Amino acid sequence: MIINGVSIDDTFAEAFGMRATRVLITAQNHTWAMHAATAMTGFATSVIACGVEAGIERLLSPEETPDGRPGVAVLLFAMGSAVLMKQLETRMGQCVLTCPTTAAFSGIDSGYPEITRINLGKNLRFFGDGFQISKQFGAKRYWRVPVMDGEFMTEETTGMVRAVGGGNFLILAESQPQALAACEAAISAMKQLPNVIMPFPGGVVRSGSKVGAKYKSMIASTNDAFCPTLKGITRTELSPEIESVMEIVIDGLTAEDINRAMRVGIQAVCDLGRAAGIHRISAGNYGGKLGPYHFKLREIMRARGAA
Amino acid sequence: MSALTFTLKISPVQRVDCSPLTPEQLHGKSVAEIAALPLWSGKRQLRVDEVFDISRIGKDGGDDDSEDSNDDHIVFLNSSAHLDRIGQGMRSGRITVHGNAGDYLGLELRGGRLELHGNAGHFAACAMSAGMLHVHGNCGDYLGAGLVGERKGMRGGTVLVTGNVGDRAGDQMRRGLMLIEGDAGDYCASRMLAGTLGVLGKVGRYTGYGMRRGTLLLTQTPVLHATMADCGTHTLPFLNLMFKSLRGLPSRYAQLDQNRVRRYAGDIANQGTGEILVLLPP
């Protein structure tokens, strides 16, 4: 399959089940909501060392938020519910509670077959040292915690759902600037979509990994088959003209969300095309042994007319 | 929707306990069976048809005496202040009362909607835990309070009163929402444990007396006793959320939107984590 001169590999991205939650952060204005959201999603690129993969989903207008203030939707993904709950609590406590004028609300209440309620502000309330106030409106409970700028308000719980992590594709280009430009185009298009995040810096990862290493202590190491400088000394996946490879990793609330994000991202890259130095699109997988979700590149791109 | 209508046909000398006349208890009963139900009145029992004319209006508007008719809406017409315990323990359905109601209106209400077009006696919404009581008129003392001897009052649900209420409204209230559009008497929100109570009119003396937690929302600064402490003026974002949750209510509270308040905490003679919020002009 070739789109605008870009060859789409007959391979698939291998993804696995994760647990995810969404938090809506509101503040006096978008700037301060973003400060909290940026801090909360900091150091959250990969579950390998960060505990969670997190990102900013989108900005919310005052009409979309529970308290009628500008807000930001944040998605957090983890490999299990226990680590997600722990990370949510510490990040809420250090990044949202601390940020002036913010409030936090549940971002998942319905629309998924299985929603587990997990603590959002339930334990943060104890920061109030007895002065915290509970308020229940409708079926939802909120906590008002007195803080130095006024009151920090947070919903007691948010919804956790089964989600999918590790959707990805690789962009193989003639040069590093061209690979990066293609990634920027893809990320810019994918950021318009709901329910997905691209957790790496700027949405792009350059250090794709393989499982295992020659060193016993390493569980993952550089994906030498895609390292352009090793073309001559390893079982390379790269043809001579490829000089740079970058990867976009996607976590989504459902497989369909990842499907759509991959389609939109790959299409944006292909729109730049061979003329912009893009030669191939490939994907990272482990031979189908690791994850139950297989996103087949050619199937995804064949469906683009229907989407 | 079908409706089962009870029209009061006597002027009761004694008070009449109307607690058996709720949608659940009458479900599946024919008019003849309902007519034979006993109602306590003082130390005597009266048949329902000694007190009320009963009619059942079917879905098509005509008379319907089939046993399977849907009695989820009960209407009291020509009601009087001698009819106590209307809607007691109701869990679902609707009761509409035209005229006054006696004491214990909506006692232990657990669901459904109870609407009164008239004035209610004392202890309305007492020990209520869910559902809605909407009074288009005034209420007596102890609105939403606990039963005598109990340590907790209203535990949930919504009470709307368009008129005035007597003393001790929200006494020992534990949870839920009570919105009064008129004035409240003395000891409003006394011994309140939690929940939200609003008064758009004036309140009497000793407001929030012995209050432990909970929120009393006022529009006029009350005369407060010494153990209610002034915490200054604030813009509280949670009020946006609260007023948003009131938008759908058939009440003047649906129009509230200012979130600038003067906050009084108390009663510091009794834990002191309750609050009186007085809305300020924006």
C-alpha cells in the first residue's frame, strides 16, 4: 500500500489493556487550569518508570465544565487500577490542590460498559484538617477544602474504565528534520480528537525500545533494528535512504479511539508525502505475543474513506 | 397518567391519619377495597369513604375502576388542616394536595413527589430521606426536623416552600436540600448536622443555634448570637456548582447566580464547622 508516495508496511501496532481515568480541572482562566494540568501530566510519558501515562486531552469552555469556569480535560492511563489510584491521588495532591484557583471534577460518568468509581478528592479532604466541608448536589459529592487562596473544591470520585495503551506508528524519513516535521503534522491533527493522548514529549518518542537487552538489569533497550546509525551492523529494518525514525504512541479510552487517531495521524504524515522526505510508515509490535490489541496499519488506512 | 382522587366530604372534628393513602399501599386495590380501608381519627377508626369521595380517573380521562389501574398519582381535593401524615413513608409516585394539610406532611418521605397547594402544619418533611416535597404555601414549626427523641432530622431529598416557615426549620437536618422562599422563624437550622438550607426572606432569632455542620444560605444579614463567628466576605466557586444544580427546580432559587457571600461559621459552642452564607450583591 502506497499513499502519496509513502509506503504503508503490512504490519500492526501491538497494544495492551490499561486502566484510565479522566479529570476535569477548572480554574479562574485557561492559563491556570493549564498550569495545573501541565504539572499533573508531567513526568508521565511511559508506565515503565512514571507509573502513569498522562496527557492533556483538550481545553474545555466554561459551558462544558461543571462549575462554569474555563477548564482542561486530562487523561491518565496505568497498567492497573491500584497504581492508577495511587498516582491520581499524589498528582491531585501535589499538582492540582497546590495550584491557585483550581477545582477538579470527574471526567467519566457514563458511556462505558464498566465504570469503577475511584477516589479523586476523597482523601485530599483531610488536608482540610477538620475544616473541610462536604456538599452533595444531585448524586455527586464534593469536598470544599479551605486553602490560602480561598477554597479548593473537588469531586469525591471520578470514573475509571478499561482502556487501551500502546497504539503506535513509526515514521521513517530521509532526514531528522523531515521526520520531526511529519510528527508535528500528525500530532497537530491527532490532538483534535477526543479520548486519546500521545504521552511522550510533544507527542513524539525517538527512543523506541525492544524487549530485553544484553545487560541483565535492563528490561528494555534501544530498538536497534530501527536505529539508522546501526544499519550496517545489526539486523536492520531500514533501507539505505532512511536516516531518521520517530514514533508516535497513543493511549485511548477504547480501541476505536486509537484506530481513529492512528488513521488521522498517518493520513497527516502521508499528506506531506514522499516529497517531504517521508518514505514509510511502520509500527512497533512484539510479534503478537504481548498485547491482545493489534492495529493493522493497512486495514486502518483502507477504512479511511469510510471514516 | 391515571389519578386516584380523594375529595374531603366532611369537616373532621378530630384529626385524621391519612398515612395509609400512598401510591404503594393503594396499588392494585379497587375503589371498593380502598373505600373500606380504616383511617385512625382520634381513638376511632373511620372508613375511607366516610371521609372522602373517591374517584379514579383512567388514562383516557374516564372513570376507571379496574384493579390494575395505575395509582401512581393520588390527588387530595378540598383538603383541610385536620388531615395528618399525608404521604407518610411514600417511596414513589406522586401525591398532589389541594387545600391545607395537617401535621407530619411527608413524614419519612423516601421517594416520589409530594406537592401541596396550601399550608402545612408542623413537622412537615420530618425524618424525610429522599424524594421531593413542594409546598405552595406556608409550613409550621420543625420543617424537616427529626422525630421526637431522634438525633437526626431530614436525611435527604428536596423540600421547596414558596411561603414562610415556622420555628426550628431544619432542626438536626443531616443531609438534603431545603429551600424556603419566604421567611423563617426562630432557631432556623438549629442543631443542623449537614445539608443545605436556604431562606430568601428574613430569619428570626438564634439562627443556626447549636449548628454543627451544614450550610445555611441567606439573602439578608440576620441578627446572630455571639457564638456565630464572622469569617469575612468571599467569592466561593462551589456556589456556581450549587446554583447550577438548582437550575431545574420550579423555584426562585433557580435564578440565583451570584457567588459573593459573607461567611459566618458556627455554632462555635458546638463544633463550629457549620456556616451561614449571606449572599451579597455582585
